[in-house]
Amino acid sequence: MKKKIILLLVLFGIVFTTQSQEKNQKIDSLLISYSKIYRFNGTALVYRKGKVILEKGYGYQDINNNVPNTSSTIFQVGSITKQFTATVILKLVEDNKLTLQDRLTKYFPDYPRGNEITIAHLLSHTSGIYEYFRNPEYHITKSEKPLTKEERIALFKDKAMDFNPGTAFSYCNSGYELLGLIIEKITHKPYEQVVREMILKPLKMKNSGFDFIGLKSNLKAKPYTMYSKNKIIESIPWDSTATYSAGSMYSNAKDLYLWNEGLLKNKIIKKSTLENAYTPVLNDYGYAWWIETLYDKRVVSHGGNVDGFTSHFIRVPEDDICIVLLNNTYNHEIETIGNFILAILYNKPYKELNEIKIPNEDLKKYVGKYEVNSEYSILISCNNNQLVAQINGEPKFEIFAQNLESFFSKEEDLRMKFKSDNSTTYNKISIFRGLNTKRGVKVE
């Protein structure tokens, strides 16, 4: 009997290993294909049922010097920081240092309408507080210079509320700024120190921290505003004070795997507390987690964007799955790539950036000059039955159709969307390039 059990276990192990290898190959092939068309330049880690089935770098940590990305490369992770801020807050709740129903006035007595805003509102982006990224004064700093706490609060404190607290959802970095300051008021320690003591040190996340500009490490990735066939533009990293407790962390795939393990084994907060964070409040958002259902499974995730870096962290707690995607270029497709990886793990169909062929006689509908403003225009022409785009006199590049309205470039992470007010021609265009979206109309 024992021999039969051992044999079954061996056979099960062989099957599981074979399946893991097949999924590894499919995921690797997917990421290579996206890397070739400038839509993935970073690191991926995929964990499933107790085993890391893929851990690999794609593209370059330093493009100009041909230094490749690896699973140890360190990236700024942007708003993934919010998970750590929320976890510290929830730990303080467990320790009876605060409650989710505490009013903002308890910590900031003179805050406008602070008696209506709770900790729970701040965590779930339902406070109605003005988003300081919308403030033109914020962008004057270029996010590259240190900002004091007083300067950051001044960017949003006296602005009109977007809505009454608890009545709507609006993603709000200002709210997470306040959560960081509340952590400091309760612990009497700097926010960064509290995160290190409560989370990073216990989980041995040795390559995670906050001051990316000051980090001295040969694992540090260079950020890029643009990485294309014809152009490479290096970004200036954002100062950690510019995004503070809303988005200032750096990390790597290995450390975020340890973060997943800490959540899985309830090393920092209780399972019941984490379940509370995974409960949607409004717009499928809980406490620093987006919650959705895919393949009848609850999927929780969060992404992050700062200039030159894009990140995505996905968990399927029920099936012990974690996906980490880190980019040192801006990436429009990173969530799509994450969902494709989930499709592979669940043996579901998925479509990559497949092009369709548009009849030659219809190509003329797109041709013309589109103007965004007096200084920005896009020329769409047709060459040998292939649409070609040129932006502001830059080198021309071919664009390929995903459908009749959506086109993409194979030379950089750029998409275009055409719209028409009639059936004979397209007369409007939207260009999605890096962090920017521009819209223009046909003038010729």
C-alpha cells in the first residue's frame, strides 16, 4: 500500500512539474514577444502553488550600456507602496492604536471637513479629498525635488472637495499622504522607519526601501520615459518625498515575492484583517487592493506608475498564485500582460497584439494630417498598402490594426485610436504614448 502511495505521489509530482514547465515556456514566450515590440522591459516573477515557475529579466536595466534586467534588478514601484501603507494602518488597528472610523480631525484638528472623513475613507479612495497630482504647482516641482510635508499638504488641503465623503470613489494620492502622516503621529517615528520595522525587516526584504535617488547599488534600474527603435529618453527618478506614503517605494521581484509570502502566511496582519482589505468598498477597490473576478476566482492586485517605471502585483489567494511585473519604462500593456499570464495558468485562451488586415480601399479613410495643437501634429500616410505615421517630423513608423479603430506600433509602446463622425473617413485621433494622451482632429 505504501509503495502505491509513493508511486502516486511521484507520478503527481512529474505531472505537476511537466505542467509547470509548459506554463513557464508559454509565459516566457509571451513576455519575449512583448519585449520585442517594446511593451515589456523589466522583470517578471510567477509563483504558483508553492513554486516559482518563472523568474526572469527581459530587456535592459541600463539600455545604453547593454546591462540586462534580472530578477534582482531594483525598480521604483509607485503605488504598490499603498499596500504597505495600508498594511501598517491595519496593523495599528489590530494593536488598538486607532480605528477605521477615526475622524481626520483626531489627527489634524483644523482640516476642512475633517470631522466627516474617516480612516476607512482614506484607505478606500472615498474621502472626496482633492487629488494633488491635479494641482499645476505639483508639476512645477517636476517631482524630482524634495518636498516638505507642509508643502505637500498645501497642494490639496484647502482645495474644494470632489464629493461628500463616502458617496463616491476617486483615486486619491492625497488620502494616502495623510495616512502616512497619521502613522507618524501615532508611532512618533518617520513613516519609512515604521514600514521597515513592521514589514521590510521581518520579511527580510533587503532590496526594498524609499530613497531611490540615494540608493547605491549596481542592481538599480535606470528609468526611461521612452524606449523605442529610434529613440531612447532616460527619465530623472522621482524624489521619494514627492510621492511619500502614496508611491515612494523601490523593490525588486525577489522582495515582492517575500511580500506575497508574508501575506500568504499572515506574518504581518491577521487573515481576517487581510480579508477586510480584500472587501470592495466602491468601484471594486478595498484597502489598497483592486478586487475583480476572473475564471471564477477572486483576483486582487495593484499597479504603480512613476515617470520611467511601471509595476503590477497580482494575487489569487484561493489558488496560491502571485505575479510580479516590474518595468523600467512606462507600460500601457502591463495589466493586460498580467491577465494573459493568468489565462495561461488557468489554461484559458488569450489574444496578444495580433494585427488584422484592412482592405486596401479602406486605408484612405485614415490618411491625413491630424492636429493636436499648433506645435503637435500627426501625419498618417499610406505606403505600399501599409499605414505609416509621423509625429512632429520624427522618423516615420508603420502602424498595425488591432481592429478598425485601434492601431499599434511595433517600434515602441504607442497606440492610436481613430474615430469618425461619418462613414467615409476618420477625422479624430487619440495617441497614447508613455504617460501622455493626446487628442487631435484631421485638418487636411
